[in-house]
Amino acid sequence: MLIGLATAPNTSVAADFSGKTIEWIIPFKEGGGSDKWSRFYAPLLFEALPGKPTVVVKNMPGAGSTKGANYFASRVKPDGLTIFGSSGSTQFPFLLGDPRVKYNYADWNVVLATATGGVAYLQPDLGAKWKQDPKSILDTNFIYGSQGATRLDLVPLLAFEMLGRKVDPVFAIKGRGAGRLMFERGEANIDYQISSAFLSKVMPLVKEGKAVPIMTWGALDDNGNIVLDPTFPDLPTFKEVYTQVKGQAPSGDAWEAWKAFFIAGFPAQKMVFLPKGTSQDIIDTFSNAFQKVINRPDFPQISKKRLGVYSQATGAKAAAFKKRGSEVDLKAIAWIKGWLKDRYGVELKK
């Protein structure tokens, strides 16, 4: 069941955006999960904001999403006419101290937070063998299109390694949509997409027999446990697959680090921000507008088809999502930095 989460309605005077155009910056190319998410919400936000301003999605890819995030942090006026859509791939460089990061999540005002999931899938020949026995293809040389090891791809790359797969990532693709296209062209034999992109772009491939989903990363329940993804309840979680392949449940430093970054990257996956210095009336206006969207009688139905079955939060609940996505245990961060250096030669000194 999709849950819309919010605090009591804000009572400040609403800002009026009549005749205005609001630019929604997405720091990725068209066709990926963040792009799909923003383009789902944009027309609904148009209807919900006072004055019904035009809402335009502007894709600003580059530097693993840090280009768009840096632009938003340094160039945008706090007038409510520009909002920013972040992703786990924007959060991870911040958490890891990537020197290209010139933004701070503490400066931004969150007005919507969206949880999501992720699905890993294989080419049909490998998928058929996987269904018979996942262990039978562990010696396969897997090719995977990746945005980079410090982006959201960190979660699947570490999961693949923990399972004992030999994965050769092709780095520097510009967005997960590009990774999917590599898979479609036969240039990659394994891929993953977040739920919104999987539903719209990969599910047709599954129906045509051109892709075989094998697992999700899971979802997080109220007690912090990893459980079945509610959008894909028939697929096992990575935790379940690991237990099947290894004969025991995952544990140890690698598992704790994976779980920490999974939580930062998926249950707190996508957020909409207003910049530092934005007045409270504008913040409240956007929070109320997004809550109005979530409260629509048809929202569970239309969002299920496009986003999946996940929590959408505004107000204090969105702030809690932001905390979860932008703060990670220092031990987990240190372990991941060591793994990145040893495995991929990526050294983050900051």
C-alpha cells in the first residue's frame, strides 16, 4: 500500500505563482528514473500550486549529477522559481566527500521525499540459467554500464561482488538510461534500474522475453528491516539471494556498509529541494502543493503505474527522509572508501 506522509497542514500565507514558470532541475539525462519521476510530478504540481505556473523539467547532466547540484547550490535565487530533484547518485558523492561536490544538503529545504526500489536483470540466456540455479552463472564475465562507483551504482556493484560475480563495469555512462540502452544493444549482459525506469522501460522488455528480472534491493520496514519490495513482491531481495547462494545470511563489515548505503540511496531516494534562503511561505506553499497531489483520490492508481508502490512524504516526514539520505554512519563511509580504493582505484581524500 502506498503511504502519503505529512505533518499538519501549514497555515502561512500561500505564495502566488500566477504567470510564472518554475524550472525543475534534474541533474541527469532524459530517460532515467529521476527524469521519469520529475515528469510524472510536473503536471500534477502545475495543477496544485497557487496560480498554476508552468513547470518545466530541465535536464542538466554532468559529473555524475554534481554539475547540476553545484549549479543549484551556487546560482539559483531563493524565489521559488527553481527547484531541484536529487537522487541517491547526488547523495553518495556528498556522503563520500567527492572533491567535485560544492553543495551541502544541510543548506537545502526539502518539500517532497520519495522512496523507491531497484531491480537487477539479465539477458534471457543467463536469466534462464539463473532460474535453474543462481550459482551456475557465477563464473560468467558480466558487463555492466555504470555511471561510476561513487554514484548510486555503488549499491549494485557491491552487491554483485558480495555474490561472487565477475563484473566488469563500463564507467562514465551518462545516466542509468544509457546503461539500459547498452543492455538492449547487447553490449551489457546485466543491468539494474530504479523502479520508475524499470516499470516504464524494462517491463516491456520482460514481456517480450528480452530481459529477466532476478532480484530487488528490497525495501525498508518501520523497524529498519529489509523486506520484500512492495512493487515487486514476487522477486527475492538481494539479502535473500545472498543467503541462497552463500548458504548463510549476510553479515560483517561489507554487509553493514551495503545496508547503510542502500538505506541512504533507496528508502530516501529522491527529494525535491528549494535553495538556501527561501522564505517560509514559499517552502510551505510547495509542501502543501505536493501534499495536495499525494492526497488526490486517483494518486495511488496513477503513481503505481509510473513510480511503483512507495511512500511519498512532505513536511517533517520529508525532513526525516532527508536525514536518512544525507547522514550515514562514519564506519560505513570509511569501509566504502577503502573498498572503492582497493577495488576501483578511486581515492577520496576529503
